[in-house]
Amino acid sequence: MPPDSLSTPRLTSAMLVGILVRRSAAEGGFATILVKGDEISGVILVQALEKGRELGLYERVFDFAGSYRMVRCGPDPNEGAEALSQYLARRRRSDPDLWVIELDIVDAQRFAAETIC
């Protein structure tokens, strides 16, 4: 019988973000916390960049298979910084416990998925 995912111990959002920041530095990338959310269970958004070029915004979501994955969210990077800023402001109004992490590393979306999912 598979373990009940609701009763299985899991890392807190603060721990996952800390791991992402430290691992990206160890791999020659850069990660910074733009918005600090709920320490225990805040939703984590990753603003993916590569050499300063905006690649998109990704959210860590729980799927029906009982695991986490990174899902694209927010405006298209071509819409510019103002569209991203407005999107993040709307998300923060509806979820003040939200984390926003800027991650600048090669293949940032894959890197984030491998690290925090």
C-alpha cells in the first residue's frame, strides 16, 4: 500500500527555498528571494532567467500522482516586466503567503524542478 502523501513528512517551503538558493550558488548560478512567504507551506514561484534573459515564471504545484512539478504560470516573458509585476501583485493580493524566487542559471526550470520537486 503506497504511503499517504498527506501524512508523509515533507520539507517546509523555507527549507526548499534555502536548498534552491544554496544549490544554485554551488552550480555557478544565482538565486535570490524576491518575496518571502509562509515558512511552512507557502506556494513557491520561480522566476526563471538565463544570463539575465527572462524565460518565464513557474509554480511548484502538487499533482494528482502525489508528487510536485513545476508548471508555467503568469504572462509570457515577451510581455515585459510590467506585465510580470502586475501578475505578481495580483497573486500576492490573493495569496500573501506566496514565495517568489529569482533563479538565474542554465535551464532554470529544469534545475528548479530537480531541486524542489
